[in-house]
Amino acid sequence: QVQLVESGGGLVQAGGSLRLSCAASGRTFSDYALGWFRRPPGKEREFVAAIKRTGDITLYADSVKGRFTISRDNAKNTMYLQMNSLKPDDSAVYYCNAVNYIALSNPLFNSWGQGTQVTVSS
């Protein structure tokens, strides 16, 4: 299976920005639609954003639309999540995964990586 490693999380004040990265290996990166998910403290994992293989189609959760931007660089085997205007409710562990190319909010693989922690202070 594809191995995915998240990075770029950290501490930021409300209104600030972070850029998360998801580095992929173990399989042809460009074969997959990819997505970001997050798990806030005490809550279940939720969908954040997804991008198709070619990068021309994206999908965002309503809670992040207009603030987050998903992108990918297939040549670098890396997907990004640019997060602007961060809110305390954005605090979570962020994960990346391959997603169903038709239902983009559905993760493709059952296994999840370590994720990267994002903490937004008020």
C-alpha cells in the first residue's frame, strides 16, 4: 500500500496560517485521488478536503471552504494543505489518505499514519 507521512503542523494563533504536507511513497503517487482528514480532541475523524489525481477537481468540507486550499505536486509525490484564517475549532490531528475517486470524502485505506498536530490558540 501507499505510505503517507504528514508534516507541517504546529502551534499558531487564531487568524494565522500553516501549510501541511503529505509525502507519499510505496506506490505511484499520481494513481490516487488524495484527501485530508482531521480528528479534533474527543471527536471522530472527519473529512477536510480532497483532490483528484490530475489536481483539477477539489472538494472541501463546508467548515474550511474559503480558508483552506488543497494542492498536489505529483512530480514531488507530495500533497499540501494551505490553511489560512485558522480558528480554534481547526485544532486537530491532521491525516492524509488516498480517497475514492468518485466519492472523494471517503478514505480508501483502513490504515492511518501518525498524522500531524495542529493547535490553534484563541
